[in-house]
Amino acid sequence: MKTKFYSFLIFILTLSLATVSHSQTFEENTIRFPMLHEYDGNYHINPMGDQGLIVLRNRYGGEEKDIISELEVTYIKSNFQKKWVKNISLTHYGDFISEDFDDKYAYYLMRSSKRNYQVLRIHLEDGSHKIFFYRNVEKMTIDYFEIEDNICFLGGAADARPFVSRWELESGKRTILPSINQLNGGVVCMKWDHKVDLLTVVIKAEMSSEHRGVYINDYTVEGRLDKQYFEEAQRDYNYQTFRPYHNSKGELMIIGTYGLGSYEEDVQGVYTMAVGRNSYRLRPKFYDFLFFNNFNSHLSEKEQEHIKEKFKNKRERNKVIPQHLTLQEHELQFMNGQVVFVMEEMEYTYPFTSDAKYTTESFFSRADVPTPKRFLQNYENQIMKKGEYIPYALNVDKLKGGNPFPLECRYKRVIACGFDPETGKMQWDNTYMARSLKNNLPVESVQAYADHKKVAFLHVSRDSFFYKISNRLEYENGCKVVVYKDYSPANNVEKYINGGVSHWYENHFIHTGTKKITSSINHNETQQYFFLTCLSYSNRQYTK
């Protein structure tokens, strides 16, 4: 009897320690927002770092004409507690395009008609609001939205040329940023850096069939050109994505992916560059994925040795092994004195051939995509909503080749790497195998957190989240599964839309989505809700 008792006691202690291990790794907190029906899922979130986040519910998402739109706005502080809930009525319905924030306000850019736009400004302290109308005399299509202290920057295209407008909300004064609109090309990145009060705009330009390249411009809050850098298109490689920020010296740092050749859209590796105050490029670095320590660590030793030998032979002959990767790149994460860049290797399934257009009446009712002109990226991928949930964590870059959103996205592998924020030098890389993870939309489904010794991968699913923790320089194959607290065997998840997982601030991540739950006992008992889950990583147990 004593032996059985001690065995039972050891079992209980082991189970308790396992529970503590989970709680010390990722702490989960969820807030539910009820949906009246499946077309009541028009929820938008606006993460604002340590200022908290806003959840905005649009009761009439997708309606047309002059209907009064009722918005329910919930402000959630960084401790994941609700501060206030406000109801706002808009006499002019707006189709939500983007959101931003500063120290005092949250801002929402909406399209009120085909060419006219409006901004809803919400005061974070008390929820009071004001509407500002943008009469689009420039006939501008807006793709980018950045704002600071009531000064709004709108980026996109006007008359098939790149265009960035500076708009003072209170006075209504508008100016056009210089050195952009005269170019024959398209804006591919626009980012405001709050720490240095500079706006970075990246334009891919084609002056002639032989004269093409990338313009990288920095602007002050007044709209003056602070620095400009131009690089001719290279024959051996091309810049594909751009993630700009500024280091402590005021140098413009850019991290992104590159491909081989002038037009290649497949990804070969990661690059970093610095643009000094004198507008000269400093310390360019190109990291081919085959140089990564853990890029192929999931393969057997024999397979790895074969790839290394093949790679070595190619390099000795000054040749490169093309990777032909399709990646979905996340925004940069700044944590623990390093810059973390996460990329998901994808495989897309489309409902058409390469020469056909996208036509469907399902989730996205229209997405007419003209064939992009070679180097030029000014096509439009329009989404017409009908009140369905549109995930916040959608891919931030336009899809390759001018394609619209696919029918299915398969996640094959996730690559994470860390950089020194001052020099851009890569410090580590690691890989996570996504285990046949798939989704109907190109959302960010895997994130990574890193400190000075460990890296933790996190990916989300229907009723569970998965995580893997390892040394930054060593590949680990083990993966742990934790079931969400709101899951019950008495309920069945009838419909689930995965909104993805996003880095919120510090060690906190946000998972969003919608669920329709049916009781397995009484099938008439159903619940539909939008959920907002905070997953907070703790490194107390794993890093010493």
C-alpha cells in the first residue's frame, strides 16, 4: 500500500511540476467578444505597445450607401484589463484600411468613397472622438498610413506614379513630399520611426529599361527630405522587402530579404544595410540561407552533409545554389538589446492559372489584379468585405507576382534570426518546422521570442498553442502542446477562423480569431465570438 501511495504521490508531484513549467513558459489570458451571427465578425485590433490596445467592432462592415455605422470601441491596457468601452456612430460609413497611434490618440483610416478618405481619431484617455475628411483631389490610391501628433502621412500612387502626402489633421493643410512623385515606380515601404521622428519611404523606380533601382528617403515630421540614397538595380541580386529603423547614431538601418538576379521573386537570403547621415550606404551584408547554422538542421545528418558538400563545391567555383523560397516576412521585433526577424516559408494554392484573373464570391468578393509591369509595383489588390472577420495579422507585404489572396496557405518552415541593432550584424539563427500547419489566409501564425541565450517559437491552432524552446545557436526538434483554458470536451468547435499571432510588446503576443462553438450534448446551444488571447512568455525556468 505504501508503495502504491508513494507512486501516486510522485505522479501528482510530476503533474504539478509540468503544470508549473507550462505556466512559467506561456501565460494565457483571453477576452471574448460576442457575435450575433457569422457576419458580425468585423473586428479590428490596434496594438499600441505598452500603451495597450484597442478592439474596434464595426456593426455594419461591408454595407454600402449612407448607412449609419455603429462602432463599439474597447480600450485594453497593457495589463490586459479593460479601461473603457465606448459606442461611436458614424453618419458616413467608412471601409477600414489601416490604423496607427501616438502617445494620446488611436487613428483609423477609412475609405468613405472610391477616392475620398476619412480618419477617425479616438482619445485614449476618455474615448472621445473626432472625424477628419480627406477630399482626394489628387485621385490617390492609399496603401500606407503613418501618423504622429496629428500629422498624417498617406502613401500610395496617383496617376500611376508614387505619391506621399503630408496632412495636418487640425488645420487641414496638405503638402506633397518631395523627390517621389516625379519617379516612374511604386512605393514598396513606408515606416515612421517614433524614436527619431523620421519617416522612411522606399520606392522601386524604373527610369528606363536599363536604368532601374531603389530610392530610400528619410523625411522629417515637417516633410523635409533628411537623406536620400539610391542604388542601381544589380545583375546578381535584388532587394525584395524592406524593414527600416534607426540606430542610436541616427543611421538608417534596413533589414530584409533578397533574391538572385534583377527580377527573381524567390528569396535567397537576408540582407542588412546602413545609410549614414551623408546618405552613403555603410556595411552592406548578404546572408545566404545556406550560410545559416540551423537552416537545414531538421534534416538527417546524411542529408545535411550532402547539402554542405554541394554548397562547398559551388562556392569554390564562385557559384550560388538557388533556394527558390517563398517567404512571408514579419515586422521586426525589438527585444533584449537585439532585432528579431521572423520569416515563414509558404506554399500557396490559387484557384486559377497564371494567366487568369481571380473571381470568387466567397470570403473576398473581388480582387482584380492587373499584371505588374516588371519592376513596377503599383497594382491594387482590393478587398470587398461583407462583415466577415478580417485578420489583423495578414501578410504586410503585397503578394509576389501581383497575385491576390490564395485559397490555401501551407506553412513549411519558420526561420528566425537575430541582429545587433547598431551594426546589423547577424548574431544567431534558428528554425522551427511548422508540422503541416495550414490556413485559408496568409496570416502570421508563428512568432518567436529571444533573450540572450534562448529562443522560443510559438504557433497557434484551433484549441491549442504549440511552442519550442532551444538555445539560440542550437536546433531543437521537441515541441510542447498546451490546450487553451476555454476549451471543453463538452463543446465542439464548428467554425474557426485563425487571425494569427502578433508580437504586442516586450514578452507579450496577441492571438486573435473567431469561433463558433456547439454543445455536444445539446446541438441547439451555440456560441459565436471573437477572441483576443494574450500569450506572455516567461524565461524564468529556461534561462539562467
